[in-house]
Amino acid sequence: LKDEIKSLKVINKFAILGGTFDPIHFGHISVAEAVLDKTDVEKVLFIPSGKPPHKELECVSNSDIRLDMTRLAIEGHENMEVSSIEIDRGGMTYTVDTVLQLKSLLGNDAKFKFITGADAIHDIKTWKDYKLLLKICSFIAVTRPGYNKNTEAMEIEKMEKKFGCDIEFIEIPPVDISSSQIRQNISNGISVEGMVPDKVAEYIFKKGLYK
Ligand code: ATP
Ligand code: MG
């Protein structure tokens, strides 16, 4: 069992932030910080996806690169951790499989939630076995700039009624950053200062990513 997973056994409650992280940015970090601040979650586990099924057609950076950047981004954040569980599994990765794998590794009574931004919770009905996923895992849905928070709250309420799932909705300080915007900026020679941690920016430029 990997160390990062083993260490979760002693934690009362953690939350997963899954993403492509191509690249990871301050929006992601601030989601994790807000969740740690506003809920009883004690640790946030970043899980970079393997091949993301929703982004097949786009060019997604190599898994190792996204994993490296995620590690660099959370350096020094005590309550944040990275797992390569999806990348190691290889192929297409689906959240439902990750949740089932974590439950089998940690035991069925392991307490964790899955964090989604407004766009992701809205799209969840396109995820593999989403009804099962919603049944076996609780969620934390956070607000995201560009998505109306009242609409998000209403959608969540409807889902909870329809599927009997548990989705904790929290409004977080808005950070209007996306990986797509960063990739676009870099390819247009526009600065990404203040959008990604310094170490991630250095890594991107050293490797010549997104040009
Ligand atoms: P892309 O533009 O490539 O889709 P992204 O910025 O949306 O990238 P992802 O890796 O797709 O980043 O997102 C992972 C998770 O983090 C998703 O649940 C997404 O909703 C959430 N998220 C990303 N950026 C923010 C943000 N700025 N505020 C709130 N949630 C965010
Ligand atoms: Mg996205």
C-alpha cells in the first residue's frame, strides 16, 4: 500500500480533489484551502487523472508531468497530499473506480468525500456509473466563478432528492482561474503570473509546456 494512502488510515475525514491538473493552479489550491477551512475535512488528497474520459479529444499533457506539477504545487501545505492512484491504474480513469479502490484499500468505514467545482457537479450525470458513485460517496460541491451559485444550489437540492445522495454545498472565495486559460495565455505569450505557484511556473517554462 502506498505511503500516501496508508497515512490516510489515521485521518478521521479526508476529501479528494480529482482533476486533470493540466496545469494545477491557484484555483485548485484555494478550493482545497476553503474545504479545509470550512468543513470538518482534515486533509485534501489531490488525485491527477490518468487519461481523462471527458478530455479525450483535447491534448492532455503526459501523466508524469501533471503529477510532478501537482506535487510541486502543494509543497509546504501540511494538510494536502497527492496520490498517483489513477495514473498508476492506467488507461481511462473513472471516479467511481477510484472510490471503490480507496474503499477496498482503506476499509469500508473510511470517511472521505469527493470535491467538485460547479462545472463538475453540473456534469456529473455524464460520469461512469454516476448513480452508484453518488450512492457510495459523499460530495462537497464548491462555487466557481462563471457559474451561478443559486442555480448550483438548486441543482444540488434536486439531485439530493432524486438520488438520495449527500452533497455538501459551500460557497468559497472566488478565484477566476482555469487551466484552459493558462494554456491559452502561455501559447499566446501572455503572463500567467499569479495564476500558478512559482515552482509550477518554473517547471512549465523549463519543460516548454503549452507553447
Ligand atoms: P480545464 O480548463 O482544463 O478544464 P480546470 O481549471 O477546470 O481545467 P480541472 O483539472 O478540470 O481544472 O478541475 C478539477 C476540479 O477543480 C473540478 O472539480 C473543477 O470544477 C475544480 N476547479 C478548478 N478550478 C476551479 C476554480 N477556479 N474554482 C473552483 N473550482 C475549480
Ligand atoms: Mg475543468
